[in-house]
Amino acid sequence: YNDFDNIIKETTNPKSTLDTYGATLVGDSTARMVRQQMRSLIFGVSSTPGTTYQTLSQLGFTLDQTGVLSLDETKLDTALQTGVDDIAKMFTGGYNKLSVYSGLPAGLAGDAVKKLTNLLSATGPILTKSQNATKENTNYQAQLTKLQTRMDALLARYQKQFAAMDSLVGSVNSQKTSLKATFDGMMATYTNK
């Protein structure tokens, strides 16, 4: 859970400095939804609560102020010594080998399997988001290719115009030099008289 939560924090943090995936999901609703569902697995009430134990927090699982999941092993040991059957019911619903497709309550473990199966399925939000991102990336690449083609054509046109302007400036400079020489020659003729 802590590794998962760290990845979500880094991908949704606009100030993340990680090169690979930092700040890649800033403001992304799917990332927030997946994080919330994972938290609900950890801190939600079991679909098959026991008499004494209904949540993982009652077994010693807690989040600290920074969001790190930790375990009070003493509390867990005490719970296992006094209510192992209750804990088993909380986790499994008292069923062995219950199918993901069963409509029966399946306890925390079964709920986790169902939630994760839904999140990771072919029609689930994670794969859908990934497919949409791939499509957007393909569209952006196509747009970049079109833009590059337009920029190349514009550059070629500007280079051609610059070459024509440079030639024109050279011609005007040549005419200027010729006219100056003519005027200088005329001035020399009039001043020598």
C-alpha cells in the first residue's frame, strides 16, 4: 500500500521532480478515484464483519500524519490470540474459494479482489485511461508531424524570400555604388573647371 500511495503522490504532485513519471497525473480524477478505492479497502468495514473485528484498524493498521500505513504488531497479536475466527470471517466471509463473480459478500480479501479486478479489467478505469492516453498521444504526434511539415514549408518560404531580398539588396547596393561613382565623376568635372 505504501509503495502504491507513494507512486500516486508523485504522479499527482505538481512539484514532483521524478524524471520518469513525476507530475504526470496532476489533477487526474482516475488517479484520485483509484487512491480512494485503495484507501477504502484498507479502512472500510468488511462486507462480512465479525462480532468484534470489522476493520483493519481494529487489528492495528493505522495511517500516520504523512499517510504512511503502519502496523501495531502487539495489537495484531492480541487480536489473533483472542478472535482468530472473527478475523477469518472479516477477511473471507467464512467461505473457501469464493469466485470473484459470486454475488455473496466475500470479506475484506474478497472485496479487495473484486475491486482490484474491476480496476484492472479491460473495461476498468485504469486500462480505459491508458487507452485514452495512448489515443491522445497518437493524435498529438500526428498534430506535431503536421505542424513540423508546416514549419518546414514556412522556413523554406522564408529562406527563399530572404535570398530574393538579399539579392535585391545586393543589386540596390551595386546601383548605389554605380550612382555614387557617376555623381562623384560629375562633381569632379564641374569642380575642375
